[in-house]
Amino acid sequence: MVNLPTNPADILPFIISIITSHTFITLVIFPGLIHLVLASSFLTWYERKLLARIQLRIGPLYAGWPGGILQPIADGVKLIFKEVIVPYKADRTLFTWIPLALVFLGTLPFAVIPFGQNWVIANLDVGLVFVFATTSIFPSMIIIFAWASNSKYPFIGGLRSLFQQVAYEIPMWISALSVVILARSLNLLDIVNAQAKIWFIIPAFLSFIVFFICVMAELERLPFDLPEAEPELVAGWYTEASGVIFMALFLALYLKLYLMSTLVTVLFLGGWWGPAFLPQPVWTILKTMVVATFIIIPRGIYPRIRVDMLIKLGWTRLLIIALGNVFLTLLIVNSGVLSAWGL
Amino acid sequence: MIWAVLILLFTGPLLTLPYLIVFPKRKEDHFRDMPFESGQVPQGEARRRLSMQYYPYVLMFVVFDVVGMFLFAWGISFTRIPIGSSLMVLLFLILLGAPLGYALRLALRRENW
Amino acid sequence: MVTLVSYIVVSAALLGIGIYGLSVKRNAIRILFAVEIIVNAANINFAAFSRYLNPPQVSGQVIVFYSIAASAMEAAVGLALILLAFRLNNSIDVREMDKLKG
Amino acid sequence: MEVALAVPPDIVFIILATITLLAAILALQAKELIYGAIGLGISFIGIAGFFILLDAPYLAMLQIAIYVGAVVVLILFTIMLVRREVGEEVIEKGERGEGAAGLWIAGLLAVSIAGVAALAGPNLASTPPPGQLPVSALGPVLVTEYPVPLVILALLLSAALLGALMLAKVER
């Protein structure tokens, strides 16, 4: 335990020592809350800007320089002061508290994501499984929210969302398994450290492809955005959300986007490894932004796929490729081809 | 665990404050609070019984969830496992492959659900 | 002080809640909840004993592993049965499932 | 973490136990089945917390991924499938008289088990032996020492999958 100061004169230095301690900084500032909120709101702006450029528009422009970068803050303020409409006969408790729980669940997995050798909050031995376990709670939350809003579009959308996330979780886990086999650890720090000489995208290229497709499906991005399909379902499972509730849901969704991008970076793109002229966290964030760009771009250029295509892709092709790739990885590791890179 | 507590402490006030500001219990207004249906008046019950079509996939997910967690337990330590025992895992997966194929065949037939 | 006994007490309390649900509830899904709670009470005991034994045993954890897998499957089949019963009887009250009664 | 915010394990244990037990009661007593499912999920998460306290983090993750991630989803799905159009819980009415008897039986059972455990308390190990098992200790035991249960597990999984599908399928 930390010894509390008894002398009143010691209180200010004590507080300063707490604020400047590494634990506090990791928790609150850098991989912690402030960074997460900033990064996810930056991602909303970035997505709008990128899509606008793809479609030869300009996008957000007026709030702040350059290019309306303060737009997320303006949106947040607007949404906070908007009236919240709880639909008639909706389940009020669930409707208001599920979004908060979603934000909580979206922030929780960042505890184990390493942004640098020392920039990790909790060095868990089961880090990867922790991320998967926490994200697997999302679908049930979404279906409960959709049920609670007592409206038809959210219910259909929530059902589709549940079904889709459930279908793509399995190939995602199994494609991550070959990374685990290569690194021989579930600890994300160890996984990144194992990539010092060679990024796992090279020995595990197939699982990278599978993982990336599954990430897009988990995030409900086009071409997999059946749960929110605007022409059919208005806005999918969050049709009835307004005001603060919508803000919380949006924050949770973008936190999940950021989480999945960092996860791809950490598992396949070597995490913080890069030429030493930039500090480690900068490399992680740069790679994450590249991954996020590739996740966002299809939204501007691809049409939506059909439900049966979704099923066939997830349950037959991706699952079989992922399983086959596990055994391919086993063969590669056992044959000792990778021993030159210390694997 | 500390992380979880801290997030609760931070996101709690951060989001409940606007909640409290925005959520004074007001009189129910049937027309304003009506569910959105592109301007039409909603008919019938919203939480209608959902179709069975999605059921087999959720079931398959439950089964393969267990398989996935098992494979992770095997994957982190496979260097310390003799190769003969790893063949056991192969057998495990092959044994599960056949039901998966049959389940998919059942699930893809529309008339079953 | 957290000892083995405290885990046993918690698990006994869970077992009691589960038995109560099993004996009183008439809704089939509620009965399934009760069964899951009982299985979890047993799992706590396995994990606790495996931790407090000397030397630390991994076998207890393996048993919990199989137990979790088995109870997940039990839930899957149980829910399928409930669906079937609902389709046949249009009710999930276990007292009304008496078609076989003479 | 260098500033060990060492919360005493007793407090954590008591909080976890309270959450788990209250959520389990909510699971059985909540009016709406959806709330019951949520209570069940919270109770499972509490038990995962117990596994973490018992130095079995992999089991905790297993618990969350399988129970909260999969079984609760299946339960929610089934609840939504078997909903009646009107009159959600007509069933609960006949339970009043039997509630007291069930409570007595369950309470007696729980108290007697707890009592026996408390009596045997001095003979049981009170402090856990030092030394945690690494996460990777689980895999080899699972595969090398218990190969037959493994195959049986595969058979169980396939039987459950096919059986549940055949049960839920529409007969024509």
C-alpha cells in the first residue's frame, strides 16, 4: 500500500508524485482513458474525411483547423444536449444502461494491448484470450439493446448483428491461433517481442487475410454491414438511439474499431517494432492508423453482400482456411525453417 | 482489475452526468415516443417471435467456442507436447469436421427452419 | 481471511439457490438457469480444491474445463428441447408437459 | 505495476461473492426472462472473478468466453424464440405456495454443507501453497494425460450439435 501523508505540507508533493507516476500515466493518459477517447473521436473525423475524399466531397470543414478536426467535439456537445427519446413501451432501464456497459466493455480490452515495451497497463498472461472473451460479450449486449428498444428495425438489425458476429468470431480465433503457435504465448507483450526479427504477417500470411476479413465482419463494416444496412433497416440496431445514448453507442463502436486495428497491428504487423528514429508508441499508432484506413476504405467503394454469401464465406471458406493454416503453421514451425528468425 | 475499477470510476461520472441532465422523468408522449418506422404508424408488436433460420448458426457457435478455447490451451504449449499427442488433436478436429458439414447442410436447407 | 472454507460456503450458497430454483420454478428456461448455477457451484469447488492442494494440481482445472464444455453442451441440447416443447405444447411450463401421462 | 494498489483479497472476495449470489438470485426471481438471463451472465462473470482469485486465469477467460459469450447468447435467442405474444409470465402464479417449501429445502442443504465445511475447517488447508502455475501448464496435461476424455469430448460436441439441430428442426 501507498503511505498516505500525514503532514498537510506533504499533500501537494504527494499528489504530484502520484500524477507523475508511471502507473497513473499509463492508466489515465497514454494507453489509458484520455488517449482512448481522443483516438476514437479522431477516428470518427478521419473516417468522414476519408470517405468524403473517396466520393469527391470535402467532408467536415468548419469546426477547427485543419479540416474541421474539432468536429467530433462539436458532435459530442450537440449530442449531449439533445433530447433523448425513449421509445414508447421500451424497457427504460436496459435502454439507458446497455450503451454505458458497451463503452465499458469497449475500453476494458485496452488494458492488455501493448503500445510499447513499457506502455501497457496490465501485463496479463492470458492477454489475447482476454481480448477475445471481452469482445465476445458484445453480441449479447447488442441483442438486449435491440430488444429493449421495442421497435422492429432495431430488432431485425440486432438479430443480424448477433448472427454475424457469432459466425465470424470462430474463424477469427482460429486464425489468431497460428500466431499463438508461432509466438508460443498468449501474452501480447511476448507476441510482439517474438516479432523483433520477422513480422508474423510473413509466416502467417493466410491467417492475416482471414483475421482481417473477420475483423471487418466483426466491426460490421461494409461489405459486411448487414446489421445496419441503411436502405433496408434505417440504421440497424441503433435506429432508436438518440442523444447521449447514441453518443455512447458511437463511442463504443469506434473504440471497437480502434481495438481491432491495434489487435491486427500487435498480432501481425510487429506492434511497436520499426526504425528507432520514432518512439515505440508512435510506431504502434501509425500502423494502427494504416490498418484502420484499410478497414474504412471498403465502405466507400464496395456494395453490401447478401446474407447467404455471408454464411458461406464465414462458416465454410474462412473456417476451413483458418484450420488448414493452423496445421500449415505447425508444419512450418516443426520443420525449423523459421529458426533463423528465432521462432 | 484496477483497470476495470478505474474505468468504472471514470466512465461512470463522464456519462452518467449527461444522463442525469438529460433524463428528468417527463410525461410520456405517445406520439413523440413512437418507434421509428419511416413515418408510418407502427402496427402489431415489435418484439415478434424471430425466425428460426439463425438458430443453427448460434448452436454451431456454442460448439466451436469450446473447440476454439481448447485449441488455444493446446496452441501455447504445443512445443512441450509430443507429436503423437498433437495427432490426438488432429483426430479431435477430424471427428468434429463431419458433424460440422452435416450441420451446415441441414442449416442451409431453407425448408428445415 | 479467505480460506478454502469461504469458497465452499459461497459454492454451497450457490448450490442452495440452484436447488431452490430447480424445485420451485415451473418455467423450463428458469430450470435451465438453476442447473447452470449448480454446475458453476461445483466448478468453484474444483478450482478451489485444486488451488489449495499441495503441490498445486492442474488436474482440477482440467476437470473444470471438461465440466464447462459439458454444461455448455447440456445448455444447447436443453434449449433445443425447450424449443421443441414450445412448438408441440405452445408453452414452456414444465407442469403442462404431461402428454405421456396416462 | 510498481504502485501495487494492493486491495486486500478479503474485500474483493466479499464483493465478488455478493455480486455472484445476488445475480444468481436475480436470475431466478426476475420478472422478465431477459433480466434473468442478464443476472445469469453477471453471476457467471462473478465466478470468473473467483477463478482469477484462485490463480486460474485461463479458466476465468474460458468461463467468460463460453458461458457469457456463447451460452447466454443461446439463452437470449431461445427466450426470444419462445416468447408468447401476450402475457409474458403466466407461469409464475402457481409458485407461491411451493416457494416456502423449496426455500426451506435449499436453505437446509446449503447450511448443512457450509456447516460441515466449517466443522472440517481446521483440517482443510487454510492458506494456498505458494507458486502459481503458468498458463501453458494446462495444455500438456489436457492433451497428454487425458487423451481419452478428449476424444469423448469431441463425440459429445458432435452429438450435442447434431442432436440439438435434429430436435429443433421442423418435421415435415
